Amino acid sequence: MKSLQIIILFFCFAGVLNAQTNEIKNIREQYTQIQKEIAAQKNDDMPKNNMHIIVNQNMPGIGEQQIEYHFYFELEDIQDQVPEHHNMFFATRQYNVAASSDTYEEFLYDLSGNLLFYFQKTSEEKCKQLRCYFKDNKLIKVIYKEADLIDDTCPSSSKYKVLIQSKNKLPQDFGMEYLRSTSKSIMSIFKALDK
């Protein structure tokens, strides 16, 4: 009887793991397709559906800061009507903190505005990359990598060392609340611009 319970538990665990693996594979496929569409927009191979804004500000104690946003969207699917709203599916944000730190972020959303994937690349004393995958607003996978700067430049991705690869463990200096609030903030900025 115990061996039957163990076998059942094993198959349940394997099923959950397989579903998660498939979900991550689907997110990666979506991401790859979106990158192709963005490249085609940049090459004038297809109509552009994006917004680009730059915010310059002088921050006390930090100095000059520039934040650059890119929002990629599609028209809302409303039959027999001219679409008034857009569905944002991908956004990037790039900013500096003084002269010592550059940060680049990517946000992949589903059509309901839920975050599917988050990527962050920073360069300070070390180069850091963080990838977070989501399903139903729950974190399902985290990959965190670091590399040493080479002549003040981050190396290629193959030179990074994986420090965390787990279901839901984030790096110590990075909180889930920051990720949620940043994701909502990006969506709020887009919606304000889309009015």
C-alpha cells in the first residue's frame, strides 16, 4: 500500500513539474516571437505599434538620471468598432543611478495585463541578470546570474555564473513587492499615455 502511495505521489510531482516546464517553454516561445516582431518594426518591415518616452530628471544626492521606456502594444480586438485602447504586451525600461549603475528591464505581459516574464540586467560592481517566470500571477521559476565586469563592461551571457535557479527564491537584495509594484507602475504609465 505504501509503495502505491509513493508511486502516486511521484506521478503527481512529475505532472506538476512537466506542466511548469511546458509553461516556461511557452513563455520563452512568446518572448522569441515578440523579439522578432520588434526587430521587424525597427527594420520598417511591419507597421509600428509602440511608444517611446524619455524622462530626464536631476535627483537629489544622485545627480542627473535618465529613464527610457519602450511600450509595445496591439490594437484591442473589438469587432465593428474603431479600437480606442491598446493591449500592451511588452515593455522595456532603462535607467541609470548616478554614473555607477545602469539597469535594463523587460516586462512580458499576457493580454489581461498579467506579468508572464521579467528580465533585469544591472551593472554596478558586478554584472547581474535576473529572469522571473510567472503563471497566474505566481512566480514559477527564477534564474539569477552574476559575472565580473571586464574593463567596466559586462561580458557575454555565456560568462555568467548561475547563482540561483529555483521555483521561487529571489536574490536577497530583490523583493517580490518591488517586482509587483514595478510591473504595475509600467502598466499604469502605459495606460496613462494610451488615453
